[in-house]
Amino acid sequence: MSLPLRSSRPPQISQLSNRGDAAASNIIIFIVKITFALLVCGSSYLAGSLFGHQSLDSTMMHAPMSVAHLMYGESLPGNDSANAVDCKETEKQYIEAQVKLELEKHGKREVDNQQPSETRRFPKTTEKFANGIARMKKDELAAFFDFGNPMDPGKGTGEEDAIIIYQHKQALPTDKSLAHSAEYNDEKGIPLIDPKTATENCDAMNVIFTENPGNTRQCTAIIGNYESYHIQRWMRVDTAKSTPVKPNLPLALVSRGYASRGKANFYGPPSDGKFSPVKRHWNMLRTFLQNVDSILDDLKPILQKVARDNAVVVLTCNMGQRRGFDLGNVLVFPTDIETKELADGLGLATYYDEKNMGPLPSGEARRYGDKNFRAMMYAKVLCVLYPLMLGYDVLFQDVDIVWIKDPMKFFHDESLSISAFDVLFQHDGSNSVRYAPYSANSGFYYVRANKRSQYLFTSLLYHSDLIINWDSHQQVLVQLLAEHSSLFGLNVKVFDRETEMFPGGYHYHRRRDFMKKFIKRETDAYIFHMSWTENKDNKLLFLRQLGEWYVTDECIGKTASDILGGGSSTENTALVQPCCAAEPIFSCHYRDKPSKLPCKKSDSIDKNGKSFWS
């Protein structure tokens, strides 16, 4: 944002003071001269009386210097009689000089007492929405207000300061000096104020998070008008042709997900055609609505049994997809009967929603966004919504997560400030436009059951056509988080990307320094999430060499019947002994990825990848 340009720099106090001193000095010198002239006039009058003259005459022999010459340093033009200064005129000038001197003294006192400048930072034409401006340290502001958004450190980044614009004069700080600096230009730049003082008189505060995606020549316009809680985005692109930014094009309104390279990340799903996402969504929604009451009746006694502190851990998986923790509060929502049998055999509570999940494919997702992946995204909506509708808090997690410490203890700690948030998410690690403004990871999050969170996930169900169309449950959920936060006051918290508590794929692939500490158990990590990984095969290999894999080879990719030799067992922990290893199963695979032990002889998976242990 550019501040109004100034035509000239206002004088500083020292400049005003110096000018005043110089003017006063000149007046004093002038008064001295007049005083002396009056003395001359007096003596001349006395002399004139003795010699028969009534006034001073510059031509008299006893008056070698005229009054005019005495006062101005040179004779006035004209004849000698015109060059003489009448004593009455001199007396008049003396009085005027005395008055001027007093005025100068008074004026100097005003300058000494006046504030640094009277040049407003914003003109009167913006007084309805901009009356002053100040800076706050971003890191201090983030510590003072937990906005919920993940905050990257500001120090030394070019985003070290945040700016606050005062829309009302009475919102300025109480301290008169600070208020004046915020409102007027004092030649010292925009004042830096601590967050508490800067916001002490703000009855309301609109918060805008901004960056410059694509590093374009971006501007921000603030317009006094009917209040809007959404930001319009305009770019020099042709939206019909999905062009990248071109300087010769006029600015045009675009979706907030339009990237500078020319890709639109948000677009409405088509309602026509055989495979219309909208019609598929209607069919899925019809099944849900027809069966939701009976499903909740079935779930109620199960949740009453497994919930701890009115909370339950839920996950969902299909056939394509422990450490010494109490897993009694875990509820698995399998999407096929084979996965249900596996979860049952591991002693986990399960609920198989055959009506809604039975039609879903049971094969593994070979890549992000394929049809099996999208089907699992729908299951992720329902398995969270059901417990919330029955009033239970939910910790949702994907199945590629390893617990280091019990995260439920963290989320249930009422002494922490996070107890005020409705939903809390692990950071995804990516600051892509698709996931702005939160970059919330939809594979690990905690939800407190209340009206706001219940409607959030009900809305997510209603937007399942977007999940189908965008190939992403996460992308839709993040946009609803932003909308519900603005519209309903949903209190959203996404932990900072650099936090040690909930590391994931970002740390695994980008933060070698952190991963070396993690391997030594020198971090405060509660879990590890093997996100940012293309498919299940790589997840398994990465976890094995990280020393966080506990499933025996005999059980990988097999049904319960296969593991038990074609038979079945009524014992609900029959699969624990053959499938769960007491110690991590380690093997090397890639030299350039984090590993518990050096894997220097293995190949690299990334091009020009350097050894993790070099």
C-alpha cells in the first residue's frame, strides 16, 4: 500500500526554532538602533532649542550622521532633507518593533510546544476509513493474538512488521505522542508500537493476511465502502483462455485460486453429463439422508463404549491401505468387509456403514486424486460427521500416522490456550494458493463437538460434489474453514509449519536438521505423519527406514482369512501376534531420505539427491 505523496517536506522543530531565533535577533538589533536613534532625536531636540531649531537636521554640523543612515546603514535616496528621518516616525517604528518582538516570542513558545508536524499521513478525503497508521512486530502480534492461522516467523524476512490502519480517530493509542505520530508525519517513518498499545482502543479489528503468490507486481487497494469480509482478486490475465499474467492485458476479476501461471484451482462442477459430479453427489447424499437416523442409532452404543473424555479417535481405510498406547477409544470406519475383519482382528472397535460405504471401491489408491482416492475422501467426511452429530469430540487421523506420544492428552489440556478453538489442524506444509489461507492438513485434526463444528462438517457433506470435481477433500475443507470462520465465527487453529509437535512430509522431505533431531527423540513430537508421499508403497518404505514401521511382512496386503491360514477366529485380537512387531522393522531403501541408520549404499530417489547422513 502506498501512502499519499507529499509535495514538500514539512519543517522540523529545530528548523522552526532556528528561524524564530534568527527573526528575533534581527528585531532586537533593529530596536537597539531605533532606541539609539531616539536618543539622538532627544539630544538633537535639546540642541535645536539652544540653537533656535526645533528638530534634528542632518545637514547640521553637529549631526554628522543622519538617523536614516544610523538605522539602515546608508542614506536614503533623494535630497538631504528627504534623507532625514522624522523622530516621530522613528518612535512609531520603535513601538511596532516592540510589538513584533513580543509576537515573535509568543510564536516561538507555540513552536516549542507544538507537536513535530502538522502534515497528516492521510488526507481528509480518507478520514472515514484511514486516520492513522502504525507498525507492530509480526512475531509479537502473533504471540499477543492467536489468530489461528499458521504464522511463519517474520524476523529478517521482509515481513517483519505488520501494519495497522486506524479507521477512527478515537481508535488511536491513548498516548498523545504515539497518537500524533500515527496520525501525522514526523519525518521518522511509520511509528513502531507494541500490539497491546496499538490495539488498546480498537473496538473491532479486521485482520488481513496477505502475501504475493507468484511474486507478481501486486498492489492492494483499500476502498471506503459497504463492508466486505471477502477480498476481490484482479489480475492481468484472460480468464477465458486461462493465460498467465501478461502486462499488456487489463486487470480482470479472477477466482481467489487463480495462479499467476494461468491455472484456476477453483471451478464449479458441471451438472450435466453421464458422470456429472453434481448428480453423483445427489445419489450419495440421497443414500445418506435415507439412512442417517438408523446409522446414528447403531453408532450410539458403540461410541458410548469407546469414547474417553467424550472424545474418540476415528480413521477410515479400505483394503488398499502400534506402539504401547491404549487404543480403546479408537473407532475404525472401514469401507469394505475385508478391512473390517482386519480391524476386528487387531482388537479395534469398528463400524461398517454398508449403506453409504458399501458401494465405494476397495482397491488401493495408486495416485493422489484417482477414483479410489476420491471415494475415500467421501468416507473421511462421514466418519467425522457421525460422532459430531452425536455430540462427541473427534480426533481424525489418516492411517499413515505414527504416534510418538498420546496426542489426546495435548488436546484435552484445558490449561492451554488451544482449548478455545473449535477445530485444530496439523499444517500441511504447502502454502499453495489451493490451500490458502490455512494450509490445513485434512489427515490429522481435532474437532470439538458444538453447533459450529457440526454445521461445518454438514456443509462439507453438502459440498461433496466439489470433492469429486476437485479431486481433493482437503481443498474443499480449507475453503469452508475460511468461510465458516468469517460467517459463523468458527474458531480455527492451524499449527505453525515449523512446530515440533506435529511433523509430517514437509519435515521429512525439507527439514533434514529437524529429522536428525526427531530420529534421536530430541523433539517434542506427538505424532509423525508420512504425508507428501505419492503412494502407499513409498510410504511403507519411508517409514521402514525411518524406524517407524511395526507391521510384519506376513500381513501386508493380505486379508484376515489369508493371515489365519484360510480360517477365522472368534478372538478379537487374533491378528495382533502374527501382524504386530514389538520392535520397529528397519530396512534401507533411499540414501537421500531420512533414516534411523545410515543408508549410504542405497540409491537416491530424488534427482541429484544427497545422502541424508553425509
